[in-house]
Amino acid sequence: MRLVECTFEDHGEAVRGIMNEAILNSTAHWDYRPKEAAHVQQWMAEKTEGGFPFFGAVDDEGQFLGYAYYGPYNTRDGYRHTVEHSVYVDARYRGQGVGTFLVNAIMEHAYEAGYYTLLGGIDGVNVGSIRFHEKLGFEKCGHLRRMGWKFGRWLDVLYYQKFLREGSPE
């Protein structure tokens, strides 16, 4: 497995496929309708134009396995040391270390970029993602109830955080 910096031209359709599978079949993504290519292109550009990473994992044959990115948790000055990440893995490759590979790359990048805290929002019933994040050293730091509605039910958001460094940023 190797890490790539995603571009729409090289990876946009694979990203869109993974995203749309999550939209249609899970509560990991709270949109209701599949995304068109133009939307994914704009969305990917917004992520990378802000100077933030958008990584993908590919296997030895070049098969795209999943993607991860991070960006600002909040744009107010006081939050500038915290970033929020997301990771999505193609359903065919879940449980094979792809997510761990991608989040480790995100954590390393965020650390090297000087961030202190990495945050992830997880659907409250996504036990797999909760266990995954706990295995990587993330700790539950918040529970927001009834934050979204999908598939005929209310959904909670659990926030998990990992401290990347200690001390004062000043």
C-alpha cells in the first residue's frame, strides 16, 4: 500500500464512488443524494486550496482503496491549533488496515504542520469507527444528541480527539 496526494483528475471518480456508497448505504456520511463529478471536483479543490492534505491509499496494482483529509475545525483564531479529519475506505477493503494507514498519515502530517489536536466526528452508532479511533489512541470528548436525521431516525455525533503534542503553542 502506498500513500498518494489525491487530485480530481487521477482520483476523483474513485473518491466519488466511495463517497456515494457511504451516502447511500451508511450513516457515516449524512448527505442523502449521491454527488455528481462537478460537486466532488469543487469539494476536493476547496480542501487542497486551503493548504490541507487530501490523501489516498492505493495498492500495488494501483487500485484506489480509500481517502482521508483534514481541515480546520473552526475558522476562529482560538481554534487554529485544532484540525478535524475524515477517513473513508472502499467497502471491499475495510478491515484490512487501509484506514489505519490513512489516519496515521494524517496524524503525521498534522503533527509536522504544527497542530496540537486532531478531532473526528463519528455517528453515534458507528461502532466500527469508534473502535477504530480508540485503537489509534483517540479519546471520546463529546456527545451531541440528535444532530442529524437519516434513514428515518435521529443520529448523534460523538467527538473523538487525539492530542498530537503537549505544551503551549506560544
